[in-house]
Amino acid sequence: MAEPESSTAAAGGSRLRNACGGVLCAFTLLLIGVLAFSIRLFSVIKYESVIHEFDPYFNFRVTQEAKGTGAGLMAAAILAMVPSYISRSVAGSYDNEAVAIFALIFTFYLYVKTLNTGSLFYATLNALSYFYMVCSWGGYTFIINLIPIHVLLCIVTGRYSSRLYIAYAPLVILGTLLAALVPVVGFNAVMTSEHFASFLVFIILHVVALVYYIKGLLTPRLFKVAMTLVITVGLTYASKYIPIIASVSEHQPPTWPSYFMDINVLAFLIPAGIISCFLPLSDASSFVVLYLVTAVYFSGVMVRLMLVLAPAACILSGIALSEAFDVLTRSVKYQLSKLFDDSPAASGDSSAESSSASTVSTNSAKNETRPEKTETAPKEKPSKKNRKKEKEVAESVPVKPKKEKKLLVLPMEASVLGILLLIVLGGFYVVHCVWAAAEAYSAPSIVLTSRSRDGLHVFDDFREAYAWLSHNTDVDDKVASWWDYGYQTTAMANRTVIVDNNTWNNTHIATVGTAMSSPEKAAWEIFNSLDVKYVLVVFGGLVGYPSDDINKFLWMVRIGGGVFPHIKEPDYLRDGNYRVDAQGTPTMLNCLMYKLCYYRFVETDGKGFDRVRGYEIGKKHFKLTHFEEVFTTHHWMVRIYKLKPQKNRVRGKLKKLKSGSKASSTNAAGRKKNPWQ
Amino acid sequence: MPRATSDAKLLIQSLGKAYAATPTNLKIIDLYVVFAVATALIQVVYMGIVGSFPFNSFLSGVLSCIGTAVLAVCLRIQVNKDNKEFKDLPPERAFADFVLCNLVLHLVIMNFLG
């Protein structure tokens, strides 16, 4: 961007200005990084999320490759604060998906970079960053599908170039090999349908490359025959590809409020960004548009993939904002120069429009934005951001005018109003982001609070239960609970759990789900076979905590029934309704989860009124035969049960067993129980 | 039918004539590419006859061949004088990139070979 400027303008001054621009740009990026860091400090600092401060930088680079520096800076600033991104990367809840997004953007950046330069070196780096992505998140299939689609798009629209070949072909080979190195992926990298798309495009690309090569040697007559062949192959590919995308939808689709919550005003800016991407359509900007479209689709299927959408939305709305500022400030400048019409300004302006950017343009841009600053100064939060924006405006202005000779001139009032509106919009965005970071995403999920008339209530039951576990159970006792609480139990109670939040192994989760939905005896046998000592359930019926195990219970039934077919969902539903009151089915009222949750519940108020469900429970007085209650927290939110020991039940079997292997078993028992050792 | 054959003959002739004009270093690269692809084909045929039991060995063998072929094609694209897109890329730089890429590729393959 900066090179042609220096060549055309007077050498010394422009070089100095370029250096200043570079320093300013770096400084702004640094500020954005600091902002990205500080906004994540709303929650308790547990882990250092240093890597995240690079994300805005790479987003900046991607956008810069696509559109230019001003848009890049804007995108970086927006990304630093986008709420959906914060949701995964606040200092406290920092997990592998947050790292993965960094890898994702980095991979895309390198891909676009390779596409622009055609250098094998960047292609290698691209493959390596893809490897990093594969290591960190299962969402790498997004990359390995998106890039082939882009390549296919480029081919079909006739934008094939040898740079495209260099960017894509080594990536497929190296990326496949590297992905196969990761244990969880392994041979899946060449065996599963998600990856076939890339190979197919790889083959198509070779055909096309060959065709182009031959076309260079030959007359165009035969070339047409070959083209039709390629297009038919491409079409069959596209029709084959659609079910692959559809098969990804394994999680819940998001709701509209969550879109608004997560990307806020960006949703309105995205269309504008798309339009400005199409104005001069290059390989890179078509890639950005494609990225956005697929990301929107994916986030529509699965709420978790909102995370993938965020960088794309940021890039495009950054482009849109900077274009808008560009047009508006330019027209303001033009109007001003007409208004004053004194000689120095006019000469400066003409030189700016004829060949290169000049200091006048930056000065005038600054002059324009200064009044706004005083107006928005009363608002404290946006002011920081606004100052940044002004810098971006100041930079985007000198970049653009040399490209567009025909100025789109708006009236003075309209453009000033437009700038004001944009700044207010940015202010709203900042306020929303700060609010989201502070309130929605920084609240610890382990300590719950509720506001009522008589002040703030704190429900600290989870920590109470975990502390009880860690103080009152043996170190090697195993605890069974639904997987949501696996990591918490491991970390806070320091006990081994049967299933945790790592959901790779579906069968194991299904086993626990089956146990929870079985009657007591069957459940006891399952838990005993897993060597479980304690069972932990979360129950919100007393205080009205809605995300408890009874509400999650249908998922346990479904997941359990997916692996063990004797668990059938209709058995737990009365006429298709899920209920635990007197209308509930006998299977429901006899399953372990119901019993563990509502055991002795009737003693609290005499009626057994469940505040979450809003009715009295179905079965109030019952006894547990295979489990005993050992601990219930203050608000009854966590209840812990112990499995009763084996000897109380299968007596006959035990006797037979003893007569068979008497010596060894008594020996072993004696050694274990010996109190003097 | 005779028209088609004459067309084909003409095509092959003109192809051969056009190819004879390519510089020698590009021809060497072409030979290398053909060699790599042929090796890959031999491996695939072998897999078809004997079976793909040590699957990672087969995979790394074939991918190594295809990978070198692809990288060589990239190198060929970059050093080709007729290619306008890479005017400012010196052939030394292209070759260095090629070597680096091959190094990475074969390190990975050695790791994967098992």
C-alpha cells in the first residue's frame, strides 16, 4: 500500500510520513492489544491469556491483505471487543477453542498471504499453522472445507492462477500428513468424508492446471472440450458436498437474541462490508466473503460455531466502517476546501487528488473529527475507542484518494451527520461489549447470585459440595455425575470422575446416562461395575435453579438410549410431555435420577413443591435401597449419595465365592484392613 | 472418424513441437515430476495387489511421492520465464523455498512412517 505513494511523491517527506504512519499504525495496534487484554480482566485472572492479544493483529493482517490498512485497523479494534469472542476467552474460562480461533485466523491469513504472493515459503507456514489448528480444535474441518470451496469458486469463476495452485496444492499434501500425525485424527484425515472435499478439489485443481498449461501451448479449440469436462466434475462435487455440511449439525441452533448479543451492531455492518468487498473483487476479498457466508451458515446450525463467525463479522464490518468513514471524511474535506477557497488549501487539495496523499488530507481529517471528540467526551467509555477511530480515519484517508479519482461528494451536513452517527454506533458497540464482558461473561458459573427485595443472595452450594467431597472421601474414590460437572469435580474436589466435559467418548457418557435413567437396582449394578463410590446430582427444585439435572434428564435418556437401546425416551414422557408430577410415567418416577433428586424432598415443606417445574412432585414418600444420602448442601442444590456396600444384598453368591477362593480373599482383605500397617 | 484422428495427430504434433521449445531446466523438472508420479502409481498398484496393511507406511509413501511432485510443479511454475506473475521472484529464492518445503514434508513423513 505504502510503496507507490513514496515513489510518486517527493521522496524525503513522504518517506518520513510513511515511517510516521507505520509507527502510528503499530502504536494503534499496541493500544488495541492492551484493550483486548484489559477487557478480559473483568473476570478473575486465573490463566494468562497472552496469546489473545495477537488475534487482533492477525485479523488486522487478514483484512489488510483483503482491503487495506485502514480497514485492517478497524477490524482489529472491533475484534478486540467482540462479545462472542470474549465469551470463550475471558481470563477465567480460557479453553482450547480460544486458542483454536487464533490458529484459524492465522491459517487464513497465511493462506491469503500465499495467494497474494505465490511464495512456497508461506505455503509451508500455512500448513504448519493448519497443524496447530488441528492440534487445538476439532473445528479444523472448517478450514479444510472452506479453503477447497474457495479454490473451487476461483476455478469456476475463471480466476485460476498459478498462485492459487501454489497456495493450495502443498497445503493439502502437507496438511493431510500433519493432521494424520495428531492422534485423535489419525487415519481419519484420509478416511472420512469431511476430508474428501479437499482431495477432490485437489484433483480438479490439477486437471485445471494441466488444462491451463496446455492452453498456453495450444490453440484454444481443444481447450473448450476440456473446460466442459471440468465443469461437470465441479458440479457433481458441489452436489456431493452439501450432505457433508448438513451432517455437521449435531448441536443446537442459536436463537436470534444470541446473534444480537454476540455480534451486536456488526450484524448491520456486515452487508455493507460485503458490498464493499465486491467493488473491486480480488481473490482475497472473495475469500473473506466466502468465509463470512459459510460461517453464518455454520453458526446457524450450531451455536458453538458463533465463535467462527466472529472474526469474519469483524473483518467485514471493519471494512464497511472504514469505507464509510473514508467516503464521508473525503466529502467533508472537499466541501471545506470549496468553502474556504483560499490558495494553500486548494493547492494542497489538488495535489492530494492528483498524485498522492498529503499532510493536508490528514490534517483536515483530524480537523473534522476534533469537534466530534468534544461532543462525545461526556461519555467516558466510548472516548477511548473514538480516539482510536480518529487515528484510523486519519490513516485511511491518505491511503484511498489516489485510487478513486471520481469523488463521491455528499453535502456537508449529511456527511458530518453520517460521521456522528457512525461514531455513536461505535459508542453503542463499545458500551455493549463492555457490558457483555463485565456482566454476562465474567460471572463465575460456580457461585450463583440472585437479586431479590431483601438484597443479594449468594448460592455457594457447588463449592460447599466439592469441599465436602475433598474432605470426607478417600483420595481414590470415584464420583459419578452428569458430565457437565466433571471438570469442576476434578479440579475443585480433586476426585476422579467417570465422565467429564471432554465429550470425545460418547459411550462412557451414555453409560452414566443409562445408569441415571435406570431403576435403582440396575443403576447400582452399573455404578458398581464402574467402581463408583459416590453419586452427585444437582437439584434446583428448592431454590428454583433451572439448569439442574432434572431438566437435563431427557438428554441423559437420549444419549443413554443411543447406545443402550433398552432405554426408550417415550417411557419417560406422558403424552409427549416431560413431567415429574403425579402425571409422570412410572418409569420416570422410579428412575434413579428422580429418586436421588427428590429423596426426602417432601420434608422441606410438607408438600414437595418443585419451584423450577412449578408443581408438586409425583411420588413423595419413598426409601432408597441401594444408595444412602451422605451430604446435601445448604440450598439443596447439590446432593451426594453413597453406594451401599455389596454384602447387604447378594448373600448367597458371596458365600459361594468365599468357599471357592477363601484363602486368597481373606488374605487380601486382611492385608488391606490391618490397622497396624 | 478420419477427421478426429487427423485432429489428434495434429494435436500431438503441435504439442510435441511446443514442448520442444521449453528450456532444459524445466524439462529436467518435468522428468522429476513424471518420475515421482510414476513411483506413486507403482505403490498404488502394489497396494492393490498385496493390500494396504501397514497403512501409514503406504500413506506416507504415496503422499511423499505426490508431495514431491506437487512441490516440483510449484517450483516449475515459479522458475518459468514465461510466467509473468513471478517476474520479481529470483530462481534462487524459489529453489530455497522448494528445499525448505521438501525438508518439512520429509520430516513429517519420517515421523509418520512409523
